[in-house]
Amino acid sequence: MALFITKRLLMALATVLVVAVLAFLLVHAMPGSPGAVSLGAGASQDAIDEVNRRLGWNDPLLVQFFRWLGDAVQGNLGVSLIDGRSVSADLANRLPVTASLAAGATVLSALLGILLGVTAAVRGGFLDQAIGGFVGLLVALPAFWIGIIFVYLFAVQSSVFPATGYVPFEASPRDWAMSLALPVITLAVGGAAFIARQTRASMLEALQQEHIRTLRATATPTWKILYIHALRYASLPIVAGIALQFIGLFGGSVIAEQLFAMPGLGQAVQNSVSTHDAPSVQGVVVIATVVVVAVNLVLELATKFLDPKLRAS
Amino acid sequence: MIPSVAPAPHQRKNALARFSAHRLFASPGGVAGVIWLAALVAASLTAQWWLPYKTEDQDFTAVLSGPTAAHWLGTDELGRDLLSRIFAAAAGTLGTSLITVIVGVGLGTVLAMLAAAAGERVEAVISRVTEIMMSLPGTVIILAVIGAAGTNIPLIMAILGILISAGIYRVILGQAKSLQSQLYVDAAKVDGVSTLGISLRHVLPGLTNTIVVQSALIFAVGMLIQAGLAFIGFGPPIPQPSWGGMIQGASQHVYDAPWLMVPTGAVLALTVLAANAIGNALGKAPNTTASHLPSAAARRQRARAVAAVGAATTPSANPVADSDAAPANGQLSVRGLSVGVDGGPRLVTDVSFDVEQGTVLGLVGESGCGKTMTALSLLGLLPSGVAATGGQILWNGKNLAAATDREMEAIRGRDIALISQEPMRALDPMFTVGYQLTSAIRRLRKMGKADARKEARTLLEKVGIVDAERILKTYPHQISGGMAQRVAIALALSGRPRLLVADEPTTALDVTVQAEILSLLRSLVKDTGMSVVMVTHDLGVVADICDNVAVMYAGQVVESGRTANILDNPRHPYTLALLAADPHANSAADMPDRLATISGQVPQPKDWPTGCRFAARCQFAGSACAAPVPLLASGSEEGLVRCVKADELAVEGLEWLATEVPTHRVLKIVERDLA
Ligand code: SF4
């Protein structure tokens, strides 16, 4: 187990490093030098060169990368070329927004998805087909389209929830929850459909295992077979599915943030890509990777812990 | 043994293509998906000839209009015709999504085939890399690429394909590996075909269906992501229409013109649905029929069937009481039992036997003879879709064939218990032995937790486990097969049953362990007075433990009686053949030089003849055998036999003729019953 965790940690570290290199290269391929970007159109070539020299733009790539890496390890991701603010500070403000969104959507989609998937597998017949059709439709509808419809229904037609904006938790927990409601539901719809499918398939597979017959042969009540034994067996692939889902939702929050004007990482990356703000882009990519890899690691350990075979070894 | 020759690859491919095509068009969703995509592509490619407006034509008399005669799907905020814009954008969206499919599925497939062909080292490296790729925040990386390269849609879709290829690799790898290791690939290797040749000619065709399924699903993903990017402003340059961009435009007017959301969203959703439907139609649906616990809907259906059996088999008003004098406690009487697939063939017909308390009955025969189905019907645990269709299973006078699942629940474990062939699979891998045992004891004997724990230990000791306390704490995967079978027996004993149904309980075990388990069962019968129905193909087991035998062939009992009589003085040619073919049943002294074989196979239920079902393989078959053969008294004690020539054979003392297979090379003729 300890060996397993060490291995996974090294893998995670490698992943982040690879992404850091990739991000660095991508950012350097962006059109326009930092000087040109930060000074904007109409700046003189001398001024641009001066800024570039100050930022070390003309140093060899390797030197630049290690300088960036050295700073990054100490928590300094550079300053924005557009408004000169610290990228780290900006992202620290934004991370909770996206994290709340992705975590909320993951939890909601897991609950909904498991409920739907288990019901479909256990009840069978018409209900199974109805849920299958419903889930198929949810998978096909783009999240942003569903989001707009939600805005129309719950914010325009009846103002149950605010249409846009984000209220920090510290300001008002109630408003925080209200401001998250629509974006979280929007994101969770597709995720729930995915997890429902995964759950249904895993439950059906669990029910095909021979030990289910043994349980019936010892007069185990049906509810116990379904919700204790079969669900426990199916929990491994379901949790793995939820882990995958989180990655998707973390990225998918870009769209929800745009739609609901949430000041999260997604909005940051969208803005900085549009304005060619290299340090910001690089910062977001790395931070997003760190978060996703970390959560993935935790969920993977959880999966392993659920499996007696792996836990014992 | 000569390995069965795999079909030639080209045949295989054709069969596969036909199968896929058939499956696609058998599903209404698949057909609808194909029609929609084909229509969309055709409409989009011919758009310039039929579209009523150019994409940039502005009709200021009809801004943000709903559907009208002039604008079938309405107009946007600049008075542009939605229908024209949707179809003009279709070709680009579909085409660029195809890039993701080609790059993603192509790269994933190549990587999987490479990993399968090049051995473990390469596989480990590729798997690591794909693992990293799968744990990346894909959307953020795509956005960074857009930052570097601008909104170059084909490039973005290609990068998306690369990110997706890791998932495809995962899906395909297992299948590619199993194809790679198949017989015909080995044969090709011997013939000197290069690795590349094997991959292309033998592995790739086998992957076709999976590749098509994944392509359809990835196509849908590509469209959704592309639309999403256009929605947040990274679509084709501005005046050019794109589905995501149009929805983005519509979202600005959700307050004053909500209709605008509908046409584009619907077309996008339908297209994604179509691709998914094609993928699902071709893909492997989870098999719901193999479930050991049928769904609620299936259970309701079954309850109706059970009621029908009850009504059909019991003419008297009281379905439970038997006309005979009430049988002794612990007596099983099966009368004319039939088991069949719902709406399909019968698997067991007109089977009758009795099991007296404290005796062991062997159900013997090759696989496919209906032994296991007969045994499982005693517990009402037939697989989904299979049910008792007639006859009676009288347990203490109650007809279990017509019992509801709730009534059976009161019988299972407490009256009748089950042990099965593979003890490892019969135990729940997720729970400890102790949990499984104690929860069964608490349920079946209404004991408290502490008492149940104590009882569990006693039971384990009773089945010959020395360090019971340790075993209670283990998970099934931590103990050996023989130990697991002992645990399974203890579990079956937890409700103090009076009848134990044992389905090939020793087949999967080592020979020495087999003997131990058999002697354990024998002593349990002696100590507890329970009776046993033992399903086996092994006449050695029969000789060892059974008091009575019913030999089954193709769903019928062909001979039954006391074990000693049957083994010493078999009357039915099938029994003769089984004995002649089984080295265990022949004592070492009179072991023949040559063992006989029974040529041919047990016929499939749909191929059963009206006459003797063994006729096709019988050495004594004659014209009289074509008529239905009744089960008649064989003349030795209470024995019964189903053969028109039984008397003749007994008088002439004929023997099953050995064929040309020398004893030392005989493979098990009687196959292991894997069903
Ligand atoms: S009835 Fe005829 S075919 Fe059937 S077992 Fe007897 S001899 Fe053989």
C-alpha cells in the first residue's frame, strides 16, 4: 500500500511537470512578445524591447523555464501582462469559485446518477427503458444549452435563483448557495447521465455474479442483496467513473462560468487566452492540473481502499 | 488434442460486418440515427442549391421572428434566416468533428495494437503515458492551445483527438490483446508473418466493431465540445455561422426571444443523439438475462408464470396438499417436472425422482443434459428467463414449482440449501467470511450477534477448518479453493437445512481435496440426517457417496435406481456408455485397456427428436427407437429405464464397444459442466 501511494505520488508529480513544460512551450508560441502584449498597440519598438529585456524574454528557453519553475515552486506565478496583478493572488481568489462549482456538480451528479442507474438496473422493464431514454437525451444536450434553459425557467420566468454572478461564502452562505445552484445543476446534468449509465452497467454486472445466487440461497432479503451486496460490488467502477467525471466537470466549468458570469478559473483562462496574457494562461493551466491530479489521486486511493484484494496487499 | 481451427480471417470479417450491419438496422434508434445523419450531411452539402437565403442575408422586417412562412425556423437578432444558417454550419461542424474521430480513434487504436503486439514493456510505457493524458484538465489545455495557435478549428479538433485517444486506448487494449493471443495469430506467427502483418490482417479486423462504436461516440463528443468552444467565443470567425455561436447569440435574447434557443439546440441535440444511437446500437448492451437476481419487472412476470404452473398442475382446489398420505418430514418428490426458457425450448421434460430423508441422490450425465437446471429448480433459483413450466416439486407435500418467491424465501437456507461448483465465485468477494456466515446465521436462526459469531466458529470447525477464528477474518480471495468450499458448505449448513443441493461441488477442486470434501459431505449426511441431491458428471463420485442415481440425458431421466444396481447392472445404453468411458468408475483391477468414447454430442434442446433422444449416438439404435420411449420398470428392484431394447440388452449381456482411443490418452470425455 505504501509503495502504491509513493508510486502514485510520483506519477502525479510527473504529470504536473509534463503539463508545466507543455504550458510553457504553448505560451511561448503565443503571438506577440510580452512587451507588445502589455504595452498594447501603438507602443514604440524601443519600449517593447525594454519590457521584454526586463522580463528576460530573450534569455534561452531553458533558463526561462527554470526561472519560472523556481518561482512557481515558491508560489509565485508571475504577474499579469495586462493589469500587472499577481497571477497567484488572482488565481487564489478564483480557485474557490471553480472548486465549489466542480465539487458541487460532482456530488450532485453522483447522487442523481447512482439513484437513476440503480433504479434502472433494479426495477427493469418499462422504468429501465424510460430512464435509459431520459439519460440518453441528457447526454446529447449540451450543458450550455441546458444552462440557458435553466436561466430562462428559474431566473427569467420565476426569479427563484439569481441568473448570474457569484457571492463568496464568507459574504453570505445562503446567497453563496443560491448563486451556485443554477451553474451546479447545469454542470451536473451531463455528469449525472454519465454516472447513471456507469452505475446501471456495474449493477447489472454485479447481479450476474454467482455469489448473488448464494445470497438468495441463504434467504437474504432482496433489498439487502441489492443495496448492500450488489451495490458494494458495483461501487468500484462507480467511484472510478466519478473520478473521471470530476476531471470533465472541472474543465466544463469554463462554460458554466461564462454563462453565469462566475469569476472562476475558467473565466480567467478564457480572458487571458483572448488577451494573450501569457503568465496568466500558464498559471491557470498548471493550477488546474494540480487540482485535478490531486483530486484524482484521492479518489483513486478511495477506489483501492474499497477493494479488499488491493487493501490487503 | 487438435486445436479447433479458427475461421479464415476474411470469413470472420464478413461475418462481423454482416453481424454489425444486422444489429445496427435491427435497432430503431440506430436506423433513425443513420437516417438523420445521412439527411443532415446531404442537406448540408447541397445547401447552396436549396437554402432559401444566404447565411448573411438580413431581413430587417423580421428580426427575432418566430417561425413564419418566409422563415421556417425564424430569424436571429439581425434578421438572418435560422434554417439557412443551421444547415450552412452543419458541414463544417460535422467535418471538423470527424477530425477528432480520426485522430482520437486512429491514434488510440494504433497505440493499443502496438502495446498488444510489442509485449509488456512497451505496454507499460504506453499505459503510463495514457494514464497521464487521462488525468489532464483537457478543456483548459485546449484553451491554452487556442491561445497559442488562435481559433484554428481543425488543429483544435486534432489536439482534442490526441487527448481523447488515451481513453480509446484503454477501451481497445484488452480486446486487442486477446485477439493477438488467439490461436490463429499464433499460427500466423509460425508461418512467418511479420508483427505488422499480424496486426493489420488478424487483429484489426477483429476490432472493427469496437472502433465503429467508439467513432460514433467520439463524433458526438467532438460536436459537443466544438459547440461549447464556439459558445464561449472560440468558434469560427464572426460572420461565419456555427451551432455553438448561434446558441451563444440566442442566449443574449433569452429574455425577449426565447424561441431562438430551440432550432439550433434541437438540431445539435438530434445530431449528437443520432451518433450516440448508432454507437449504442452497435455496442454491446449489458446482458440482463444472466442476472442471478432478476429485476423487479422480471420477477413480476415470473410470478404470473408461477401462478399459471400452479393452476395447471393442481386440479384440486387446494394447491398445496398432496393427494397421497402426508409424506415424511424431509421428503422430496419430483413429479413430471418440466423446465423451459420463456417462449423458447424446454430444457428439462417430465423428470421424476424421490429423495428420502438422509439419503443421497446423484443426478448424472454430460453437460447440457439438464442436471443443473433440475437442481436449481428445487430452490427456485433458475436463471432469469428460465422457469419451471410444469409438474410438481413436492417438499413435505408442498409444491415448490408453484410457490411464490416469498414462499421460496422461507424454504431457502432453512429447508433446502445450495453449494455450487466454484466456491470462490460463490462467496461474496467484498465481505469477510465471518460477516457472510454470521449474517446468514442471524437471519436463518434468529440469533443475536455474539451467539451467531460463536455458532459460525462452531460451523467452521464442523466442516473441518482448524483455525476457524482466523478464517472468519479473511476475505474469500485469501483462502484456497478447498477451504472456500468448506466455508461454502458451512454457509449452506447455517440454516440447518434438511436437503442440500450440491451442484458439482468437487469438480473445480484438486483430486486430493475432492476426496476430503466428499468424505466431509458423507459424514455430514450421517450426523445431521439431511438428504443430498448431488449433481455430477463423475461416476466415481456417484459410487462414493450416492444411495440412488438418476441418469439424465437431454433433459430426461433415462435410468434410475439404487446406485449399486445401476453401476453393476446398467440397463440403459447411455449408462453403459458413461461407465465404459469413465476411468474412475472402473476399479483398478478390471480397468480395460481401452476406454470407450461416446461419439457425438448431447443434442441441443431444439434438436431433440420425438423418439429416443440418445438414438443418434446409440450403438444399439434400431427402427423401434424412433417412437417416443416411456420410462418403465427395469426389473431390478425399483429401477426404471427408458429404452426399448433394455430387456434385450440385459438378456444378451451386450457391452458398449470400446473405440480406438487407448486408455492413457483418454481425455475426459465427460466434459466438465461449466454451465
Ligand atoms: S431406445 Fe434405442 S436408441 Fe434409445 S437407448 Fe435404447 S436402443 Fe438406444
